[in-house]
Amino acid sequence: MNEKYITVTQLTRYIKYKLDNDPNLDEVFLKGEISNFKAHSRGHFYFTLKDEGSRINAIMFASSTKKLKFIPQDGMKVLVTGKISVFESTGQYQIYVNDMLEDGVGNLYIAFEQLKKKLEEEGLFKEEHKKKIPKIPNKIGVITAPTGAAIKDIISTITRRWPLAEIYLFPSLVQGEEAKEDIVKQIKRAENYPLDTIIVGRGGGSIEDLWPFNEEMVARAIYDCKIPVISAVGHEIDFTIADFVADLRAPTPTGAAEMAVPQVQDVEKYLNQVKIRLKNSISNQLKRDRRKLQEITSRNIFRNPMTIYQTKEMIFDNLIEKLKYSLTNVVSIKEKELLKVKQSYILQKPYQLIEKKSNKYLQLISKLETLSPLLTLKRGYTMVKVENHVIDSCKKIKKEEILTIDFKDGSVDAKVL
């Protein structure tokens, strides 16, 4: 009954036998775009060759890679020659590449270079726009997938290096068509929290897997973010637009965690150094102050303080003597002035002075009356005026002019004919 059943291994070996003995598959010429490229330490190349509709795993052994004149990269279009066979352990068919030629660059790589050039010309990559990462943060935001190696590495690294920091996880899609909108949403959401630093990233993958971090909207969200951003996308050899626009680029998520926080031992060492410098500074200041105090206390004034009192006492005595002399001198001068006033003519014969002044006054009154024009009018004379101005010459009178003629007992108006 069971004799008609075969094992998976038997089936895989049969398929491998069929493929290995098919002359059409012994030498196949394929063209496609490289994805998931990995260079093994022994010199082998592992990658995926794809087009718009399908993909095939590929391997190129070190004996063949030595002949290449270029380094394959994700997104690169190539022409390959190789043999189709099955890898028995996985049952997957793949191409064993013997030769490879460049066939231009893939569409994603072109899009990457175009956006990079555009944003660079706008100045989004300039150092002057990059914010400094705080040396000792209290709160760190992490925008990445909630599961996977990236978040685990970040949390474990931060906890180990700086356990005082609080980690805020903003779970986001990091792969697929909807990932770019989700990443932007989480960046804006993180800005509402009192964070010191934000880490944005994910683990490694193909250029397609990392593509959300090459989207323009993600780049602009990182650039506009008010909080310093560390980009940690993929592995060390992977570069995305997010890396160029971020305030700091980390080669890996673990590297980002190391850049975001200090190590406890380093901080303790720094604090100890500060403590030593502070202690030395205080000690030196005390020495300087002691020397200064010693200089002050060694002065003669402190050794013989009564000297100050004695000197001031002498000065005070001199001032008192000067004051006494001044008062006596002033009193003597004022007494002499008073005596002189008492002996003056005015105080001795005041009535004679009044009589003299009175006679002089009467003389002045008499002179004024003699010169008064009213007295002239009383003697029969008249005074002619024009508009209150006295006329002293007939030449100053005009025809038809109205004259005012003053007499001793009044005045009349007259018209000149």
C-alpha cells in the first residue's frame, strides 16, 4: 500500500535530475534587476534576480565573482549567464551564475537618485539645518515596527547603556505601500510628546523593503520635525533618503541606540573628573584666599590698631581748635562791624538826614513844575497837536488836517485850510 508513496527528498532529487539533464537549462541567458544582494565573507554573491512579473534566486560562487569588473548592488539591472538547478535542502530552483554584465540601473535606483538630487538642491541635507542630539536625554521616541529585531535591539541597548532614559514606542508600518503614510503620521504624533530624541528606522532588507524611507513625504516629515531625529534604516551598507535628511545617521538600529544615549560608565567617569577638577578648583581658591587674608592681617594697621585711633584723635583735636579760632574770629569781626554801624552819621543824627532829603525833594518838585507844559498854558500860550503828537513847526502841518489846540481851560479842534 505505502509502496506508491515517495519522500520529499526523492521528489526533489527527481526534479533536480530532470533540470540538470535538460539541455535548455544547462546554459540560460537572463536579464533582470538585482534585489536582496549579499556578499558572503568567502567571496560568494547571493541575490535575487527579478522583473515585473517574477523572480528567481541566484548564486555566484567566488571563482566566478573574481572575474567581475564591478560590484553588484540592489536596483542594478544585469545580464547573467548560468545553469538552472534545484537546491535540495529547500527544494527551490535557482540559477548558478557564471557571468554577469551591467544592463543599466533599475527604476527604484533611478527614482532614488532623482529625489536625492532634488532634495539636496533644496538644501535639506545641509549641516546648518541639522539639530544637535542631546548628550544626556531623558525621553527617547522610537518609530519602527512593534515586533522584530530592530525594536528589541534598540530597547536592550538603551536599557543597558542608560537605564534612566524613558522609551516611547510609536508603532509603525515600515514596509509596503501604506508604510510611508504611517511613518509620517507617527513622526507628527511623536512631536506632541516631550521627547529629547527620536529614532526612526527598521532592520535590513531589500531596496523594496526599505523603500518607504526613500519617499519624499517621509524625508520632509523628518526635516520639519522639531525634535532631533536619528535615522537607523537597514544595515551599514544601506543608505536611504531618510539618512541624508535626518539630523544624524546611524549604520544600524543598535548603532542609533548607542548614539542616542551615553554609557553609564562614561558619565560616571566624566562626573568623577568634574569632581576632581571642582575639588582642585576649590582647594586653589582657598589657598589664594588664605594668602590674601595673611597679607591683610600682617599689615601694621592690624598689628597696631590703636594707631588708627590715635591718628584720628589728633586730626579731631586740630579740627576743634580750628573751629574755636574760627568762631572767635567771626565774633570779633561782627562786633567791629556792629560798632561801626552804631557810630555812623545816620544813627547819630537821623533828623538832620531826613530834613536834608526833604529839602532836596522840594527842589526837584519845583524844577518839574517850571518845566511843565501846563504852567506854560496858564501864562496864555497854546499847544498844537495832531493825533496826540505835539507840532513844533508849521512845516509839519498839512492842508485839510485836523489840529487839536490845547488851552489852559480846555481844547478845540481846527481844520487847516
